[in-house]
Amino acid sequence: MKITLKDGSVKEYSEPKSIYEIAQDISEGLARVACAGEADGKIMDLRTVLKDDCTLNIVTANDPEGLRVIRHTASHILAEAVKRLFPEAKVTIGPAIEEGFYYDFDAEPFSREDLDRIEEEMKKIIKEGHEITRFTLPREEAISLMKEKGEPYKVELIEDLPADAEISFYDQGGFVDLCAGPHLMSTKGVKAYKLISSSMAYWRGDSNKARLQRIYGTAFNKKEELKAHLARLEDAKLRDHNRLGREMELFTTVDVIGQGLPLLMPKGAKMVQKMQRWIEDLEDREWGYVRTKTPFMAKSDLYKISGHWDHYKEGMFVLGDEEKDKEVFALRPMTCPFQYYVYKATQHSYRDLPIRYGETSTLFRNEDSGEMHGLTRVRQFTISEGHLIVRPDQMVEEFKNCLALAKYCLSTLGVEEDVTYHLSKWDPDNREKYIGEPEVWEETEQHIREILTELEIPFVEDVGEAAFYGPKVDINTKNVYGKEDTMITIQWDALIAEQFDMYFIDANGEKVRPYIIHRTSMGCYERTLAWLIEKYAGKFPTWLCPVQVRILPISDKYAEYAEQVAQELKKNEVDAEVDVRSEKIGYKIREARLDKIPYMLVVGQQEEADKTVSVRSRFAGDEGVKPLAEFISQICEEIRTKAIRKEEISEEK
């Protein structure tokens, strides 16, 4: 048997060897740090016995897959610790995830004190240093074993496995768990770990099934790496829009209104208003869009024509019962079919195209309760939606323009470097999810691939993420905790026009089907607001701030002049307010900085006499005394250009 190693060298063996034995043969030091093996590109347990020629790479904690093995082992140690402390708890699943691991239990909710106790128990298990061994059982014996241990969720998992599946278990000193692996050789291999939090989850992600308790944790190979990660988590907590947005009084939620239905408070509504006015003016004046305003609901007939009734009904809010009611309505999950009928209301020539419809659309989607979070995943939201009706020969150029508009919006918001581009493709093995023939999908996906390549936009390809009517570009970003969300989408549609009998008259007087681009320029306003809160930790660019200037009179005697300054600013469309509280000026300045106000204007006797203002900013501290007209000119230019000042000062300065 010939084993080709990563450096190209070859090891020869006369009999089968486990990956761990081969690691030992290479070097005892390598065997000590080995986490798994990669044989012919496939990650395998160190216990796996190799019998045939292959290429082999020994995976360590320095490799992402090695770190996953450490975290997977840590999740099993967590499960054993929970069973020791809470014997009545039932174990379910415990995978490694991008930032660590979790394990779900059928148990009472865990407090922070419980997590601390579990951590201590994990420490004992690791110190005991149990060897982790793997074994397999026939199906019936596997079921019997889990029934004996009183683990009904494991029994269900085994029963759902294919009849010919290999059913494997891992034993770490008496604690046995159903698992495909891979795992470390011993519990001692987990050196640095931390339990982060606990929350409610549903068995198999189904809200109709058992409510479980999920414990999140993380693990690293070195304590220094764990310490750095925990520091990042602390920063994430400070930036978390769900906390910070409420503290800044941008939004709130109320139980009696409902989950996923946030209330934008005056400051948050002001920010969304600024973004909305910017986008509408940008699209209409500079990118050739015309605006529509369409209903929030429609009869089920509309969604049956579009295909949403068959492909998306479970995600819609349906009003009525088809078996009982003459007419059944649904709140709209998207605007496209409405705008198609705006197009169809008038006959169009090839000379009329492209037609670019834009709408600030309020949409409704019946999100699962376990998925909703703050402003990023809600049941009612508003997007900068648009649909372009184009001739087939215009499609590529218009698609490029949609990408250019999206990139411009991202750049203006200061977040362009934070996104990744995805070509979301259909899944040919799941034909029921999509309309159209394979040839159309392959052709349209190739068009998008060529566009992204030509524009030198790095991208990845995701199978199964396309809309049911066409492939798309998804522009994604991650929140402060690493969860990825789609911010902007641009979809290529060569199919829906047929279903709606949409056409234009070509140069020969013939009816021709147009193509359609479904797109957003900035995406969902609520999700974008959440993104900006976390990106800037609440310290937004001046043009976006709900309060751009706060005027601070040094005593009540100068309150009248402060009001005059505020009125001059407001006349120039600057959002300003006056702090008239009877507090010391130092206190007022500190409060303004805590409120993340871009500019503070201190006014007193000299400023009133000279018609000046003493400027302090969030960016440079004390900027000196300036004539009021000069300051107004400067801030108006900053707002007009949507400049992002970089010279942020520390909170202590």
C-alpha cells in the first residue's frame, strides 16, 4: 500500500494501517497534534484504517477541519457533563459550527450558573483523559442500546437512517453517543473552551416538535486563541443591533403586537426615511426608474399565475379559506406580479424598453418564530424593490447596471468591503422546486457567471439557492456573530413573462416575450439599519444620523441664541436640537458623545456676540470657534456628499 503525503513523499506499508498509526510513523510529534486525516480529499477519523493506495494529509488544529474536530469532541464532552449534572436530560444532536459548537437537550432551561457548573464538570472530564473509542452496531442493536439508555431522540435518528447505513458510536470512558465522527483520540485533546450561552430550539428545527434547550460553546487549540475570540464576542455584544438599537431608541418590539413586527421609533424612522428618500431620488433621477405604488394584498388568483401559490404558499400570510370563502386573499411576499400588470396595462414597442419600475415595497413573509431576530429577520419589512422589463438583447447590459447600482449604494453606505457575492443556482436534483427547462437554467447561470467574471467580482456558487423562476446574484454579509444574511439580490428571469402573457412588439410587428430582472438596490431597510448599527456601533455617518447637531448653551442666558442657531441649521435641512437642561457644560458634552451625536456646538456670551459657534465633533474633538455660516456650509457639504469621516477619536479624548 502506497501513501502519498502532502509534501509528495511516499510511505509504503505491507499491511493496512490506521491514519493515526501512519501519523506516528511520520513523527510522534505529528501524531500528538493530529486531529483527523484527509484521504483523497475526504476528512476521516484518525481511527480509520487505510487499505488502498491514496494521498493523505494529516489534519491538525491549524487547519479549519482540525479545529472542527476539536469542537465536535468538545460538544460530546459538554453532553457528558450535562448528563452527569442533569441525569433526566435527554441528548439530541451536537455539531461543530463555524464559530464553535452546540448541543441540544430536552431539559429545563439552563441558567448562566448552570453553564458555569457544566464548564467545571467538563474540566473534570477532560482531566480524566478518557480514550475515545469508536464502534459500530447493527441497526436493531443500535436502537436497543439507545432505548436502554433512555435516549428517544437518538432512537429516532437511527430509525431515520438508510437501511444500509453504518451506525457508529463513540465511547469516552462510559459516555456513549451516536455519531459519525470524526473525534480526537482522547478527551485531553480539548485544551481551551468556553460555554457562551443557552437558548430555546426546536427538535429538527420544526416549531411543531419538541422545544429543546441549546447550549452554545466554542473551543480552540490554545488559550490565547480562545481569549482573543472571547474579546471579539464582547465587542460583538456592544455592537449587537438588537441591544444597541433599543438603547439608542431606534426600534422596539412589543409582545402584544407580535414577534417579527418591530416598531421603528422616531430616530429609527428618521434614518429609514433618509435612506428611502436617497434611494428613490437616486433611482428616478440618475438610473432611469419610474415609480409605482401597488396594493399590499391580492387574491390567490394572482399568486397562482406567478407560481408563488405552489412554490411559496407556506411562507405567505393567507387571508381566508379556499374551501369556505368565495375569494381568498394573501398579503404580498413580493411586488413583481403587481408590477407586471402595470406593464400589461399598456402595449409596448421594442423602442420603449427597457422599462425600469421602482417601488418602496412593504412585504410580508411568515417567518418561523425560531428564525426571527431583531431587525434582520422579520415578518413585515420594506425593500427598495425594482423590476426591469427588457428585450433579451438588453439583458446583459441592464444586469451589469443593476450590479453597478448595488455597488454604488454599498460604497456610499461604507460597507462595500464587508460583502461577498454569490451566484445562486438551481438544484437539478430537486426539479419540483423550479419552473423551466434545464437548458434555460444552464444558459442563464452561464450569463451571470460571465458577467461577474468580466466585472472582476469574486464570487462563489451556491447550488439550490436560486429563486424558483431563475438564478440570481446574492450579495451577503455577516452580522457581528458571524451569521450570514442576504442584503441585496439581483435575479435573472427568462421564464415568468410566459406565465403572465407579457410581450412587446418588435421591429417586425411581432409579439416577443421580454426578459425580467428582479432586483433591490439597497435591499431591506430594516435589515440595512441593523447592519449599519453593527458596522458603526451606532456612530453613523453624519448624513444618516437622526440628530446631526446638538447645540449646548453654557447657561440658560444663552438658550435663546442656541435656538436661533438650531433654526438656521434646520432652514438648511440639518437635523439639530438644543440641550436646554440646567446641567454643567462638561456633563452635556459627555451626554452628547454617549448619544453618538456627530457635532456639538457650544454657545455662550462670546459666541452670541460674534455670531459664532464653538465646534466639538465626534471625529476630531475640539475643532475650534467658527462663524455659524461657515459651519453650516461645511456640514451641508458633508451631508450632501454623504461623506464618511474616518478620523474617529477615542471615547476618552
